[in-house]
Amino acid sequence: MPLASLPGPLPRQWHLGPLPVHGYALCVALGVVTALWAAERRYRRAGGRPWLVVDLATIVIPAAVAGALLYRVATDFGRYFGPGGDWADVGRLWIGGLGLPGAAVAATAATVIWCRRTGTGTGPLLCAAVPGIAFGLAVAVLGYWFSQGMYGVPSSLPWAVPIAPRFRVPGYQNYGTFQPLFGYDALWNAAVGTALIRLVRIRRLTGGQVLALGAGLCALGRLVIDSLQLTGAAHRPGLLADHLVAVAVIVAMAAYLLLTRQRHGPEPLTVPARPARRRPGAPGAPGAPGAPGAPGGIRTHT
């Protein structure tokens, strides 16, 4: 072990009376709070309605958790339902490994649907939320400090992190400290959030461009970090799927930015809400009894 290193291994769980507190889940929760705080602050500064981001979060957060769990099960099915697997681990968020691609897709879909139903402009909301999400990821990924599931090759650098023997990859039992990849990932995400804020200001990016740039940069960072992990393909069957998804996101987002390079913001905070579609035959629907122009309906004459 080097003379100086990061503290560790940290306890994975504490107790507040009878209530267990898991380090990984606590970091994820703090990351969500950080993302909401940053997004709410930026949206208000853009002239948006106060607490709109918090209202949106009541829909987006459950959707993101559901998407993350579905992605985790789909890419690592045997871990939960295969021989020796424990299906109850699906709901144990504190053990780590939430599927960020699934969370991102579900959260984006929920945001777009909510904005269309409420007449909220998606552009300013994305410009405010995406940098905040990057900052939130920077906080959430520190949960691997507790779960000890994201580390690289053995290292004697002053910022190397000790890993408990039971979490070390076979063949590395004689090493004490390793590269803290979770720390590098946190720094990268924080840098992405900072860069996005500056680019929104000086390049007048649209909400779609901010989303594409943020998603592409975060996917690039995670692709590099995953390729450096010792807890890699042999211990994470879903790693190949993660790599393929990351590459697909990078390519798709780069193509989107290329196609929209001539577009510039700012965008309206509100848009006309889409009228609710009525079922054929429902009162007031075209062709329904009582509707104007329908048999038996109300007719006007001039």
C-alpha cells in the first residue's frame, strides 16, 4: 500500500437506529438532489416557472428508475434469473450497477411526453436539465467508493483507493490499492456539465443539441472507464451490451449534431399544448351524436 492514498474501504452500510443507510444508494439520492437543484436554478434564470423542474421530477424519476432496472435485467438476465441468481437483487438498488442507458431513455421519453401535455417548451428545459444531470452523475458515481465495483489496475499513486480483499478480482489478491476509476468518471461528468453551461451561453445551442452533446460525452466517458475496469467482461456479462449501446449513442448524437449544426437557440419556454384526442363516438368528437355536423347534432344557420 502506498504511503498516501484515498481512504477506504469505506463501510457499505450504516444504521440510523433501525433504519439501514446504504452508501451507494445515498450517493445516488444525493446525485438526484444535485441534478434537480442545478436544473431548477438554471431554468428559473432562463425565465421559467419556479418549481416546474420539481413537478416534472415526480414523473421522470420513477420512469428513470424503471428504465434502469429493465435495462439491467435485459443486459444481465442470468445474474437475476439464471442458475444461482437471485431475482430479488433487481430491486436492491444499493448493490450498484444501475443501467444508465435505460434510465436516460425512459427519463427523456417521460420528459417529452410531459412537456407536450403541459405545453412546456422542451428546449429551455433540456438546456437547464442536461448540465444538471451531468453534475448529478458526478455525485452518484461516487457510490462506487462504497460498493467498490469500479476500479482499475493496481496503483501506488497518492489518489489510489484501497479495495477490500473480498472485492478484488482473482489474480490481484496481493495488491492493496487500485486506480479509482469512479473518481475519474466523477471528474469527467463534472467537466461535461461545466462545458455544456458555457457552450449554451456562447454558442446558443438548442435543447436537442445540448441533449445530444451531453449524452454523447457522458457515453464516451463511460466507454473509456468501462474499458479500464478490472471488474470487466469476465465479471459483468452485460459489459458488451453497455459498450455497444455507448458506441451507438456516440454515433447517433454526433450525426444529430452534424445535421443540426445550423440551428441556434433560444427557444420558447411555452408552446401550444396539443388538444386531447377524443375517442370516436365520445361526446363532442367529430361524427358523434350531438356534435356539429353530425346527424342529430346542433346546426347553426346564418
